Amino acid sequence: MQRRAFLMAAPLALAGCGSGEAVWAPEADVLRARYRHEGPPALTLFTVNNLGTGNGAHTALLINASQRVLFDPAGSYAHPSIPERNDVLFGMTPQVVASYVSYHSRASYVTVEQYLEVRAATAETALRLALAAGPTAQAYCTRATSRLLGQLPGFEASGRHGFPTS
């Protein structure tokens, strides 16, 4: 039942986002930031919604695999201690995740989290796809996220969509 709810919400929970420039953190920074979360393999879909209109403003995917990263296509979140490689943010500790959510949530926006435990192989595939995705053009966060999800076993029916809602 959880997977079905996640699949149904994912296309809807995936519009406007930040920049799509290529960013490539040095290997030493990526290795230093590497974080392995103790929880089970999982995907967490983040959707930032405008409280006034209900429209989605951004979407990203937290991937808990052999390391925990955030696929933040066309995102604008940045911090000097968080290395990025083309829309993949490394070192996603609980504190960094909280900072990411806080960055997007404010009086007029709320960040909705949809969590789903997955097989380890599925999480690793999501990680591999995120790392290979390359930078995402502005306003295409939903398409990039839904394209990634649609390549995962059990998520093929999620489709490709352009606007996030939850």
C-alpha cells in the first residue's frame, strides 16, 4: 500500500527550480563528506509546495544507499561543507537534511516528505542514476526526478511529469 501511495504521489509531487549549471566538487571534498546513514535503504521524495496556491515549487530525492545523497535537480541549496556534483549533494547527515528542509520551508512554503523503504539494489540503482544524470536545466526538477524514479524497479509506472504537488 505504501509503494502504491508513493507511486501515485510521485508524479504529482515532482516546476520551478534553481539553476542548471555544471558543478563538480573535488574528489577529496566528496570523500570527506561521504555519509552512510544507519537506516534501511530508502527513498524520500521532497516536495516544496506554495501554501497560498497549493502549487509545487521544487522537488528532490533523498537516496539512502551505500551512502546518503540528495538528488536536487536544478536546486538552489548550497553550503560550503556540502560538496555537489551536478545536482547530487553529498554528506546528507540528519543535520544537513534538516537544514535543507528549513531552507525551503518558510511562511509561504511547506516541504512535504514522502518516505519509502526499498531494496538495497533499488537504492543503489537510484544512487547510480543520480550520479549519472548530469546538471538539470532550470525549472526541470520534476522531470529529472520522475525520469530517475521511472527507471527503478517497481516505479516504472510513475511516468514523467512537469509540476510538483503532493
